[in-house]
Amino acid sequence: MRLSVFLLKSASPKIEYYSRFSPSPLSIKQFLEFGRDNACEKTSYMFLRKELPVRLANTMREVNLLPDRLLSQPSVKLVQKWYMQSFLELLEYENRSPDDPHALNDFLEALIEIRNRHNDVVPTMAQGLIEYKEKFGFDPFVSSNIQYFLDRFYTNRISFRMLINQHTLLFGNDTNPAHPKHIGSIDPACSVADVVTDAYETAKMLCEQYYPAAPELKIAEFNAKAPSKPIQAVYVPSHLFHMLFELFKNAMRATVEHHEENKDDLPPIKAKVTLGKEDLSIKISDKGGGVALRKIDRLFNYTYSTAPTPSLDSKRVPLAGFGHGLPISRLYARYFQGDLKLYSMEGVGTDAVIYLKALSSESFERLPVFNKSAWRHYQGGPEADDWSNPSKEPRDASKYKAKR
């Protein structure tokens, strides 16, 4: 404990210094052109040794604006410790010349170690929220601030891993022989239908561990730009898989539970992939009974889940329960200027639509910046609603009857 306090004090001036800089967003096209045409390890090293501390410092400053009672939870403190350790390790390369014969290899190994250290950030932070909620509950204002913070925190993490993965895949030994044409983690000719099918099959295997059956998939494509050709995108397949896997899990669970008495004849899940001038869209449609309108926004709340909370100690992969699946999937979509939206008809089913940019030149990183606007978000108190709310109990209109 004393050591971590000492490290925090010694690193604070550097965290404050790097947090003054805004992150430098890159587009998929820029990632692709650097990796394909002029990949230079020294250039990547010079960029990352500054950019990674900037992104870490921005989020580390913002963490400290969370409620003290949340920051005191063991799981949240562990995440903070990981971030501090990674920040300090990156500072070792702050002034180290790329001409040092060991610098590039040492940096590569450090990035791999940092990435591995952060593998469990999401479930650990989710556990921290559970710890806090069990002790103190959530009032609307605290819940709003946590929602705002986690959207930014997890987006920062996605971007941090994107930069590290590009460097280690381009210059390390991580290259996947199954995908020799990938540029780092980017597929220049990603078959969207193939990723849809892979995500479905994986979700189906998981679903069948919990239920005796899983709905089938029907997939269709509509390419407005080239009607006779299958739809391809310049994208990160792992990001797309993450989103689709989450949507298929939810659709399967809803379908099986809604048709519990007729599991031998489950309605299929339908996937439609379309490509226009600006958007590449993927719609996943189910007949799982839908969700009431008032609950739709809650599905993107990190503190809300329709499933029981799973145990972190369980050896079996949970189908649902942490409440992080949908909101993080939406962050993946928004990371490169896309989005994820839900349209539901209660009693029937739900359409989930992933929107991506059709052009890689328009797919810029969407990154959080720690500044006064962000700081002010945490400082204000809860405001009174400026729209009328229905009373819990209906008013007795007879009290207002005019006397004759």
C-alpha cells in the first residue's frame, strides 16, 4: 500500500503533464497505409512512446473524479494499480533513443506485457461496480456519472489495445498465419457475412450449453454499390465479431426463453447486411418477445442486466449477467464513428442494427479527452426534471369537482 502511494506521488507530475495533451485520433485508412506501405518500427516507436502515455494519463486523471466510495472498492483499486504500473513502464522509454540496439525489442516486449496485464480490466471493473452497488446502491446522479465515465474509460481501453495490437502484430512474432493478408489487426477485405456466420456459430455453441436448442440463422446481403458482389469492408474483424457475438447471444437467449414451450420449432434469427454510399449496416432480427420501450435505454446501462449476476470464479463462460455486453459493443461501433441501435416491439421481437462507415478514410477513432468540459460533468449536482412526471398514484379527480 505504501509503495503504491509512493508511486502515485512520484508519477503524479508526469500524469498531469501528459494529460494536458489531447490524444491523436487515427483513421482505419491511416492504420492501413502505415502498415502496408511504409511500416517502420522506429516511427511507430517514436509515436507510441508519447501517444500511449497521453491516452493513459487522460483516463487516469478522470478516474480520480469518481466517488471515493467507488474508488475504495478492491477491484477498482486493482485496475488503478494496473494503469499506474503500465504508465510507469512506458515512461522508461520517454527519452530512450530508437537507435539503442535493444530499445525496439524491449519496447515490443513491454507492450505485450502491458496488453496482457489489461486483459481482465472489463470484468474486474464490472466486479468493482457490483461491490459498490451491494454496499451503497446507486442514486441516479452517481449512476449517471459512472455511465459517463465508463463509456469514456472503455473507449480509451479499446483505442489503447488497438495501438498496441497494430505495433505487436506488425513488428513482433504475433502474426496469425491463418490471416496473412491482414495489416496488423485490420482486414483490408473483410467478408462481413463470414464474420456474421462465425459470431453466430460461436454464440450457438454457448447457447447450447445453457439451453437444449438454439435458433437457426438466415442471412441476406444487399450491396447497393455493386449488386452482384459480396459485401467486404476495411475493418477490424475482432471488433465486428465482438459486437455480433453479443447481439446473437441476446437474440438467442430471448428467442429460446420466449418460445419455451415450443423449443423444437424456434423462429430463426435473421441477419441482413447492406452497403450504401456512406454506411455499412448489419441488422440482427429476432422473434424473442421484444423489450418494453421504457427499458430500451436501460439495456445500455452498465449497472443493468436482465440476467442473474454471474460469478467471476465460474469456469463456464457466462451467457449474460454483467450488464456490460451491449454498452461495450456500442462503444466498439462508435469507436470508428459508427453506432449500434436497438428497435424493439414488445410481444414480437427486436431489431439490433450496427452502423459502420463505408469508407475507411471516414473511420476515425472517436476518443475521450480529459478537459474542463469533462471535469465539469462530475462536479454538478442532480438537476430537477424540467418535464412533468406521472404521479405514482392517480389523482382523485372528485376533489376538484366544481361546487354547484
